[in-house]
Amino acid sequence: METSIFSTYILPVVLAIIMFNLGLGLRREDFSRIYHNPASFYVGLFSQMVVLPLLAFTIAGMAPLMPELKVGIVIIAACPGGAVSNLITYYLKGNVPLSISLTSVNSFLILITMPVITHLALNMFMDEPAYINLPITRTIFRVFLMIIIPVIAGMSVRARAPEKADRIEKMLKYYVLLMLAIVFSFVIFEKDGDQPTSMDAIIAIIPYVLALNLGGMFMGLTLARLFRFDLKKRITLSVEVGVQNSALAITIAGSGAFLGNHTMAIPAVIYGMFTFFNAVIFGLILRRWYKNLHD
């Protein structure tokens, strides 16, 4: 399948810049927070790596959609965490260190889990598994280049020049939002071969990615309540499980460096359009409910 220069080269670069921006806000001490909050951290990690993919496979299996869209739904669940979830947690006054710790560790774990989960989805939903080639070794290497190296680079800048890192981070956070908007626009309107993105396909996918988003937030909240975590941790786990790294999912699905399938990227594009607002509204409602309950 032929892919555009945008999908092959621009998408990975945008993702690397986003991950570099995330690294600018991280310090080595952030990883030590894992030892201070072991229960909430492991519950969050389990929810992201196991529970959410199971939900995605269930939704995709039940959805009357074309196979490529089903795979696209699962790819979203295979790309947990990201700068957006950290930002939302900050806005909602959640447990930011916990959010950053989960994002940091997930950035390493998805080197293994993302290719494996994607392979399972391809084998389960595609009628012709050989139609798409996703070599695990090469995928791990490319994700390492686009995720781990930029994050480490950002952390290095933070360690050596904190004030400079603050300035760059403040500047990049606005450009990151603009770049994400451009990514979403190009992917959703880009032609896949001779066929433009079908509006019917876009409309059809909305209920299922919405179910993944809301279902993830409710699962995060339910597990947090089950373990009797405080409000900040409940908000954080709701956001971390419900808001996935749509930029990475778009890159994995649409970039010629990986799957190079425009149709598979559609769920992540639609998902990324409303999850930020859904999570903020969900968190505000949760805070109000919790406040009324304890007044």
C-alpha cells in the first residue's frame, strides 16, 4: 500500500516532539514515586495493560464494523498514557506524580505490549493476516527511537538546565496542541489509495470509541474505589485508564513506518477529538459528587 510523505515521515517526527516535551517535565525522582505509591501504581498499570485491552477486544468483537476499524480500536488500547493524560490530571488537581510515574513506565512497557496486542488484533479481526506486516523486532526498535530517546533527551535537558527546560516546555505545550490538530486533520482527510475517508465510517466508529473512552474512565474509577484510594488517586486512575495516547495510535496505524493503513487510524483520530473534553468533564463531575458526598 502506498503511503504519503506525511504518514511516513511527519507523523513519527510529531510524536517524537510530543514525547520530548513530556520528557522535559520528568526527573529521575519521578520514578522513585513508584515505591511511595505502590498500590495505586500497580492498580493503574494493571488497568492500562490488561483490563483496557480486554475491553477494547470486547468492543471491537461486538461492533459491526470493517476489520480495519476493529483493529484500530484495539490499537488505541495498546497505546496507554501520554502527555495529554498528565495535563488533564494537572488541570483536575489529581495525583500528578502518580500520573507521571505511570506514563514513564508505560513508555518502556509498550515496547513489548503494543506490538503483541496489535498482532493479536490483526490475527483476530483481519481476514488476510498477511495483508499487514508488523515485524515485532523492527517495531520495538522504531518505537524506541520515537518514544524512549525523545523522553530521555527531554529529561537530560531538565537535569542539566531546569530553567531552559521550563522555557522550552512552556513554548512547546502550545505548539504540541497545534501539531496534534494538524495530525488529526491530515489523517482524517488523507486519501487511502484512491479512496477518501468515508464519512459513514467516521460516524459509525464514534459510539465504539466513545464506549472505550467512557468505559476506561469508569473502570479506573471503580478499581480506585474498590481499593479505597483518595479522590486525587481516583481522578488520576480514571484519566490514565480512560485517556490513551491517540497520537501514538495514529502513528502506529497510519504511518508507513508501521502498519501504513489509513483506515486503521480513523478510530484513534476520532478518539483524540473528544477524549480531552470528556475526561475533564468526567473529572469535574467526580470532584463535585465527592464534595457533595462529604459535605
